[in-house]
Amino acid sequence: MTPEHTVPEHNPPEDLAPEDLAPAGAPPEDILPEDVDDVDTGGGATAAAAYRFVVPDELAGSRVDAGLAKLMDISRSQAATLIAEGNVISKDKAVGKSLKLAPGAVLDVTVPARRDPLEIVEEVVEGLNILLDDDEFVVIDKPVGVAAHPSPGWVGPTVVGGLAGLGYRISTSGSPERAGIVHRLDVGTSGVMVVAKTEEAYTALKRAFKERTVDKVYHAVVQGLPDPLAGTIDAPIGRHPGHDWRFAVIEDGRDSITHYEVLEAFGKASLVEVHLETGRTHQIRVHFSALRHPCAGDLTYGADPRLAATLGLTRQWLHARQLGFGHPRTGERVTVTSEYPQDLRYALEVLESGQA
């Protein structure tokens, strides 16, 4: 290890108190337990704070991320995040996570303010349009790139925040950040979505989705031509054994049933109408990928990147086309349809023109 890869030794500043010379695994006394917990970016809103540590002999030779994790009693990944953000300083210079600690070196650590990941950010979301506004519920056209509700790890716009930005004040049971949400669409899927406004509607719509009395119709462009042209895919879905963020058809997965019909064939791809009997995460994407007919543009589930580029797709061609359900108060059938957004229309035009 060359000298430049080591945090140099230097004497602690005169204003360092004895308690700042904390042993490995224990923070200085001026760091309260709740301050240490607040470093977790998924643990709620936090205020910015600054701390100073002097490296004890027993941490000499440790990597900065490993040593800092012990000094602050946080995970190594959390320490690495602080370092990557430039929030760990030694001798007025930001340090890298792989540098080696020297005994007596002083580390100045800034823990930045973190926004509560479950905070509802009121904002006008471009493309989030109202399709039907009822006293009991609101039906929206959800654009791509918008999550249903706030969650740890998601920093983009949400349906809940977008409705708040439009002046909707929804009061239903459940977590505040999920106010009125009775079903969800993937961030990368556009289309029709219903949100309950009242407690009565929330209860009735949740029951309707659970009892599968809601008609959920999707349109998808899938690669190739499914055979047969109409059929049912009945295959259990669970988390992919090798990828936490993916799902797959697996033997011990949850029952998942997808009905489909080819509407139009273009050669390299086909437009299909899908009726979901169940509503598993990524269900349509996983089922058609298992048939070796992944949604066009869905690189996560095996789509051809060259075809995606030709069609101008940066996400899967999948759209929640229509939603039908009983009115929560009157029982009268309500059916709402969403038109294709511009990016999906363009891809269809390319296919129809034979240029793909």
C-alpha cells in the first residue's frame, strides 16, 4: 500500500476532548443513540449533524468504510454512502472508502439532512390527468415514471403527491402515505388507476380487488407472435431466486393467472389485450417473458435492446388500458379507458409502418 492510500497521522486539535477518543464500536458521548440511528437513510426525516472522531489504535489499518462503521455503529454500506457523498473529511480533504486508517487520524463526518422517504411531496405531476372525478373516488391516467405512493428508495413523483398537488384531500384508513391507494401500477407502466376518496369507497374497492370483481384490461406489445393467438397463462410467480428486484415463474410462487388475446401481429412483435385474473407484481411482464415473448422494451425481462431502440422505447410497452368496477355506493358499473401515451403510440406507428 503506497503512502497516498493512507490517511496520514496527525495530532488531534487542541479542542478535542478525551471523550472524543472513542474506542472501536462506541461513538463519542455527544452522539445520542437516536443520532446514530438517523444515519439510516430509510429511517425517517433527520436533521444535519457533524461529528469528529479520532482513530484509535485498534482500528489502524482498517479501510475507512469499515472503521467508520464501527466508530458510528452503523452498517458498512451506510458508512460507504457517507464517504461517497464526500461527507467524511481528513485534513480538509474528502477520503475514499478504500483508504487505510492511521492511528490518531481525525475524521470529520457530516451527516446530511435526510428527507423522510414516506413524506408526501405535494406537486403537480406532468401527465397525471383526471379521467373521472366522483364524490367517492377519482380515476386517473398515471404517466410512466410515477409511483403509486412514497416508499423507501423512491425519490420521484407519486400519485398520492400528485393528487395532493391538484388539491385533493383524501381521508382513508391505512398508512397516510398510501391514502386512498387500493391498487398499484409499476413505476414503468402507464394507464388507468382508481384512488378512493372516502372510507366507504376505500373499503369497497379494496374488497373488490381482493375478490377479483374488478375488470383489469391491459394492452401490451410483446415480441414475436404468441401461439396460440388467445389463451390463458396459469403459472405461479415469486421472487427470482437470483435477483431480489426481479420476479419469475417458480414452483412455490403465488397463483397467477393471465388471459390474453392477440389484437394485431406485426411480424417482430404483436399487440395483445390482457385480462388479469390475479394481480401479482410484474405479472404480465413475467408471464410473457416465461413464454419467450417479453414485452417490447422490457430489458429487465429479456427484451431485445435493438428492437427497443428501433421503437424508441425506454421502458416496457405495457399500458393499463381499462378499469371496470362497481360504484362503491350505488353498485352501478363504472368503466374508464385510458389512451396510449405518446411513446407507446410512436412505437406502434413504427411497427405498423413495417420499419421495425
